[in-house]
Amino acid sequence: MSASNQAAGDSAEAGPNWEKTLTATTAEQTHNLGVRLAGVLEAGDLLVLSGELGAGKTTFTQGLGEGLGVRSGVISPTFVLVRIHPNLPDGPRPGGPDLVHVDAYRLGSAAEIDDIDLENTLDSSVTVVEWGHDRVEHLSESRLEIDLQRAIGLQATGFQTNGLSAYGPGGSAGSGETTGTLDFENEDTDEPRTIVLRGYGPRWPRVPEPVATFEGKS
């Protein structure tokens, strides 16, 4: 194991430097948090998003894309695993990092993450991995973990998952017990959600200013 991978592994086993819980009362506020957080992100940053379908992961990532000034059209990459959104030279952050958006829902292990070669773009991009918990921690010694939780559960709103867990691989609620179809590309609903952020490693020793000053709850 290389020194960098060893450091990343040690960070994965360590607890977070901090944890911050926010409340966003609308999808717009979730989007705006992403816009604001993008202002402090740099090439090499890794973000791990968790939350049931409809919790706002894609909405949050769309905000990140806007704030980073990358090519528009951020949608869930569920069926292609990885989408790369290049930085726009005429955007708000010319010369800034690209956005690499990954959906690890159908990937069962860290080894499968390695197969898609994220290490090739990690240093030059901001990498966002949906459903990445227990799959990508070895990639970097620092990361932000962002858990989005709906106030109303997926099943309560009538969504069905066609045999997939609403919480991703290994999830509990709805695992393999529902039938029907869910639109993966239009997952968000305009309802309150709790957003829990945790910072790991030397890159995130303290709560970043956009998170510390976020006022989403009305």
C-alpha cells in the first residue's frame, strides 16, 4: 500500500473533525447551500453524499456545479456511473476545477470504485460521489460527508423503487420490498430536509464558513 493510500485509510477509520446539522425548508435552499459551499472547494476535494431517493442529492450537486462554474446539465448519473462537467472559461470561476459526479448506487465495493479510475481525475477536479459511503474513503485522506434526510419518508410519498432499496445498497427502509418505477433524474421534492455535514482529514479541520453561516430554516 502506498503512503497516500495508507493515509487515506487511516483517515477513513478516524472520526470526523466536526459535525454540523442544518435544516433546509425548500429545494431552493438545498441548491443554494451547494452554491455557497462550492466557493470554498478546490481541485482534489472529495464529497460523499448519502440519503434516500428524493432527499436532494442531485439538487445539492446542481448547486455545486453552479457555484463551481461548470457546464450545466447536472443530473443523476445513475445509468452511466460517472459524468464529468468541465469548468467554463466564461463562468464565475474560470480556470477552476471540473466537477466529476459519480453515482455508486450499483457498485458494491471499493474495488469496483477503483475500476472506474477516479484517481485519474481526483487531483484536478471536485469529485462528488452519491451513495459513496464505505466505497470511496480510501481515495483521499480528507473528505466532506453530507447526509440529506427527508422530513417525509420515501414510502410515505408514494414513491416506489422497483426492487431497489430507497437508501442504496445495504440500506434498510424499502430494501427489495417495493415494486414499480422511480424517476431517478427527478428525485427531489420541495419539502424540508435535514442536512448533516462532517469534515474529515487535514483539509477540513473546522466547519467552513458557508456551512457555519447557513440559515436555511425559516
